[in-house]
Amino acid sequence: MFASFKTELREMYESRNVLRALIRKDLFGRYKNSAIGFAWHFIIPIVMMVVYYVVFQTVRANAIPDFWVFLASGLFPFNFMMTNLNRGPGMIVTNGPMVKKMYFPRAILIISEVLSSFIIMLIGYSIILVAIALSGYPLTWAVLFLPVILVLMLVFVLGYSLILSAITVYMRDIQYLVNSLSMVFYFLTPMYFSLSDVSGIFGTIILINPFTYYVESFHQMIYHGVLPDAMLVGMCALIPVLFLVAGIIVFRRLKRGFAERL
Amino acid sequence: MDPSNAIEIRNISKSFKITVAAGDKKTVTGKVKTKRVVNTVLDDISLDIKKGEVLGILGRNGSGKSTFLSILARIMEPDSGTIKRTGKLAAVLELGMGFHPDMSGRDNIYTKGELYGFSKKEMDSKIETIIDYSGIRKYIDNPVRTYSSGMSGRLAFSIMVNVESDIILVDEVLSVGDAAFSSKARQHFIEMAESGKTVLIVSHNIKFMEDVCTRAIWIENGKIALDGPADEVCIEYQNKINESPEIVYDLAQSGVADAQYKLAQFYRDGNHFEKDPDKYRYWIESAAVKKNVRAQVVWGDMLLSEGKEKEALEFYHSAAERGDVEARTKVAVLSSSKGADAKLVSDIFKGSYARDDPVDEHRYAQLLLNTAWSDSDRGRAFVQFAKAADDGNLQSMYQVALMCRDGIGTSRDYHMMEGWLERAANIGHMGAITLLADIYAQGRLLPKDVHRSFDLSLRAAELGNRDFMYRVAVAYRDGNGTDKDTEKAAKWFSSYELAGMYDQLIVAERFADPSDKDLRAELLEKTLCSMNPESICEYLELTDSAEKRDQLIGLLRRIATAGNTAAILRLSEIYADGKLVERNEEESKGWLSYGSKIGSARCRDRLGMLQ
């Protein structure tokens, strides 16, 4: 069992060229047909940021001061998680022709999709952080702790993408189920409101939602300028471990039938 | 693992659960009820594939060969069994896959190479080779979406064969590209195998497999039905495909003319199916209407036997246009409808023409030549003539020699011509003797040789050729090709004159008083130099002298041996009735069989009557 897992890992390492090719295809192929190409990866978050700044600085519809900073600090990682929640179920299915016609460790498909969306997110997130700093908002050294949470989040996303992509091959309905559920997460994650403002049953539900811990950690580090507390860090570390282990088990179990089920 | 093996396969099995309709019942929602059944695709397969082998995998659709390849490529996992491989494996189960349409051909080469597991640096060293091999350098920096399907197929194939893998799996990809590219690919596979790599190919192009593969396996019902040298397996497989009744029936039903003809044959012969003349007729007609050449001829024959000559001719015409020799012959004969060979044609119709009979062989060849439409038809006639000549037919020998001389149906070959002429001349064919004599005398086609020319001329003269009597006389007079001999010259001049008067002498003999034996004998004596069997026989009946009789029989035998049919028939009669010589049936039959051997139809017919 572990011996074969080890060979699989080695094989995955040997297939790093495949991974690189897939990521490059994803990043550079996406805007290939457009005039400015890769620059779109930068332009889109800038436009987003301008919109948020203008809307929330002038409208002031929310009680939270500097709401655009609050929103921006959590929005990019959250979008990354949602994107992969929505795309995750289809990662194997939409690559059916490739899975049926070529051999490479299947998990590479998932890793490449997650990694490329992670890279795109990082670009946008860095731009927004620079913008926040330039706007004179007081950032603290807590920002340096960001990469730790980002990496943990990446592992978490990878974990559930593995599970969803594998199950969807056998049950296509998963795709649509998850798509409709992701709408709910927009409101069950403290994106537009502060976690401390919520109480009662709604508060409990929010705490069951794993996405909450990451978004809240980002709020702490950027908006509040403090390190996330032990409970947050603990949850941020525990969740990826659980999901990754489950993901590996499920994926390894189900990948045997991919080619014939597609 | 044996170090000489590239792949070791042990006891692999694979089955799929498939959903099939369960009866005609419908569920409440109107759907047909279904049930799950297990379909065993591969059943306990073991195989060693050696390094340097080009292995072809044959099998019908659904036989499991694609599953087999998928399992080897690790795309699918077997239910049980193990597979061991050495070295890097590249699988091309579909060429166009993995291309990004918006990226340039060059970028796609890198991407695809990386998908095969090579680093960018490794690809840098290969990219030029790949572009050259694909033959689309001009377009290499355009986006792949602007490529034709042939171009992207070629690009993909070039990448596949030029990246360094130890094992290459190819699934039905050789349809890409034009003929030139395909032969390039073929060459490449062979070279790869020679350099110790292993290539596995699945293709329905059996011809290609036969050319390229060193070994082939044939998968049927999940098992390896046959494993061996590619050519043998391919032939077996081809036969099976052609003969398998289910396949033939399916194809026939779906309107494939060749299969319909085959199915008709099954019904005719009671092969696989019960004999059924009506179905035979039905399928022959279907195949003929669908333009199967053989079926058109057969159907034409059937129509002809029912007296529908016009309809039959239409089918013959259609088959003849596409090169069927038999149909052409029939068209030619039916169109003229009065040729002397009508009987032979009808024999050929009935299939009763004896293939080893030199007489019929010659006549068939003659017919082929007369109805030839193209050089290949003439070639066929030539082959037929050569066969008859080999079997001893004199006329055919002469014909073959002429065709060699003129380059009809074969290439000009004076050496071969000489051989055949000599053979015919040795037996005594007058045409061959005189032609060869002329050729040696002229020294144009063959080196000049006056001595041989003289010998042949003498032979012709002795056999009664008047022109050559004159020539021989002149040769004796001038010492050309022989020693001067005025006496012999004079003798041949007089023979020449007598031969010129043959008709008058015979007439005179007819008008002479029948009782004046001496006068008649004298006149007949003068005709002898013409070697006419009729007058020799007349002389035979007239003379009382046993000595003269022996001399005359000797003459008759000489010209009979030289292939004179009339003389042969006469001799056989003489020996059969026993009036002039002692009765000898063996001798009589011997002459007839000699006659039929060198190609006389009359001798053959008479011999047939005797037996």
C-alpha cells in the first residue's frame, strides 16, 4: 500500500514536465488569441480593485470602516477557493479525451489546474496588496505570515478538488450539486460582514464552514494587522490535512476506472 | 524479468459492466428496461514483447485490441494480472490530442513534448528535427487552429516518433497525411525497431501491418487467437475476415458488393449456409447491380442462359470496362457473335475448357490477344501463349517468338525469340524455320550466321518450301553458307521448277488414263519435292514396289514429324486400316497423340473419338 504510494509519488515527480506543460498551457493559452495576452491576468484584478474602491469609498453602504480593504483582503483567496470548488468536479471529466488517450499520473491534472488558478490569484492578490499599501492603509508585519496561510489554503483546495473530481467521474450530478452549493458559501462566509457581528444559529453554521477560517485569517493579517489567533491557525492547518488525506484515499481508489468511465 | 523483453504481460483480464436492454418492457416513464451485464474484453492474456520488435495487433472492432493497448499504455488498469515494462513509453492513441489551438505549432511541440515527459531543454535539441520531419516548416509559427487536419496529424506524428521513447504505442494513426508521409512513417518504424526500440501498432490497414511489423498477434474474443510472424498472421486474419460467414453476411446486408458476391458463393456451395439457389441468385444480382465485376460476369452468364442476351451484354460491358478479361472476351464474341471460336467461348463460359490442353490453351491465348484492349491484356495473352508453348504447342511457340520479337505483351527479347524459334524449327514449324533462316541471313536481330541460315533453308526446302528450294540452289551455286556443289544446285533448281508446276502435275495426273500406271507414277514422282501429303498418299496407293512404298512412308513420316497435321492424320489412317502397311494401332494412336501434343485440334478430336 505505502510502497505503491511511494512509487506513485516518484512517478509524479518524474512527470513534472507534464505538470509544467499543463500549467503553461493554462496560463499562456488562456489569453493567447487576444492582443495583449498574458497582461489580462494583471488587468482584470486592477479593474476589480478600482471598482471596489470607487463603489465602497463613495457609497459607504457598510458600517465597517475602509470596507474596500476588508473586502479585498478576503475576496481574492475566497474567489480562488470558489473557482476550484466550481471547477473541481469537472477537472477529470472535461479532460476526458486526454485521460483516455495518454498516460500520466492523473492527479497531475488536478494539481495543474489548482496551481495555475493559484498563480493567477497570487498575481491579483499582490497587486491589491500593493494598492492597499499605496493608499496609505497601515499594514503591519503580520502580512509576512500570509504565505503560510496561503500554502495551507492551497493544500486544502487541492484536497477537495481531488475528491470532487474523482467522484464526479462516477456521479456526474456532483458537478451541478456543488455549483448550486457554492452560491450558499458566498453568504456563509464572512466576506461582506465581520465574524464578530454574527451570533446564534447562523454563527454556528458559519463556524462549521471551513472557508470561514481562511477568510477570517486574511482579515486578521491585513485589515486588522494582527497575527491570526491560535484557534484560527490551528483550524487552517488541520483542515488541509484532513482534506488532503481524504482526497488522496478517494482519488487513488477511484482513478482505476477513469478511462473506462469517461 | 527477461532482459531481452520490453514488455512482459502475465495473465491480464479485463471486463466491463455494460447496460443492455432487458426485453421489450417499458418502465412507467416510458424508458426501456435495462440490466447490467459483465462483458469480458480481455481474458487471461499473457505475452512477451521483445525489444526491437514491431508488433502489430489485429482484431475486429470490439475484439478488445484497443482495451489491450490502453492497458499497455497504463491508461486503464487490468482487473487482474501484471504488466512489466522497461524504458520510457510513449502512447499515441490519438494524434490531435494535447494541441492548444491558439498556440503556434512550435509552442505546441514543446507542450506536447512535455506531456510526453520531456524537459524544455531536451525538446530544444529535438525541435528542428521534428519540424523538418513534419514537413510544415512554413506554417510552424502559425496557430494550430489554422492547420488542416492532415497538417496537425503530421505534426503530432512527427513529435511522437522523434521523442526518445523506448516503447511506442500507435493506434490507428497512419491515416494521417498523404501517401508520401505514410511511407516515411513506415520507414521510420522500421528504423526504430532496428535501433532496438519497440513499436506496437493497432491498425485496420492489414497491408501496412504486413509491410512494417515483424510480428503480429490477432485478438479475438479477448484471447490471443494467433501469434507469429506478421505476414503469416496477416494472411490468416485476412482469410478469416474474408471467410467469416457472420462478417460476410453483415457486410452483404449493409450493401458491400464484394461481400454480397461472397455470400452468394456461400449459398451456391452450401458453405456455412444451407444451399439455396434463390438466395444465390438474389445476392449475385445485388452484387452485380452494385458493380462487383465477378458477380456481373456470373449474372451475365445467368441471364445469357435464360436467353436475355441484351441484358447480359450490359453487365458484361460494365465488367469489361473495369478490366475483366473474361467479360471482354464475352463482349467481343457476343458482339460479333459469329467467330470460329464460339464453341471455345461457350466452353469457357461453362468452365469446361481444359487448362492443360495445349490446343485449347493456344486458342484461348489467341482469343485473349484478339480481344485485348490494353497492354496488360496483351501481357496476359503472352503468358497464356507461353504456357501453351511450354506444353508443346507449335503455333504457340511461333507466336511467343513473334511477340518477343515485336515486344507485344512482353519486352523485346531477341534471345528468347531465338530460343523459341529454334525449338519450333527443330520440330519442323515452317514459319519458324524460314523466319529464323531469314534472321540469320540478315544479321540484324541476331548476329549474322550464314551456315545456320543455310542449314535452316535446306530444312525448309526439304519440307517442300519452294522459295527456299531456290535459295538453297543459289547457295549451292555460289557457295554461300555451304560448299559449292553445282550438282546439288542443279537438283534444287529442278525441284524449284517442279514445285512451281505442282498444280499442273496434279491436274495432269488426274486427267491421265487411270490404267497407265507408269505415266501416273512418273507424274507423281515429280510432285514429291513439294512434300504434299496428299500426292504422297496417292503415289503410295498407286505403287506396287515395296521399296518405293517404304521410301514414301519415310517421306510422310518426315513431314509428319515436322508437324504437318495432314501428314500425321494420313499416317494414322494408314496404320489404322492396314492396307498399305502392316496394321499397327499403337503406331496410329501414337501419331495422333503426337499431333495433339504439338497442338492440332483435329488430331486431338480424332484421338478422343478412338478412346
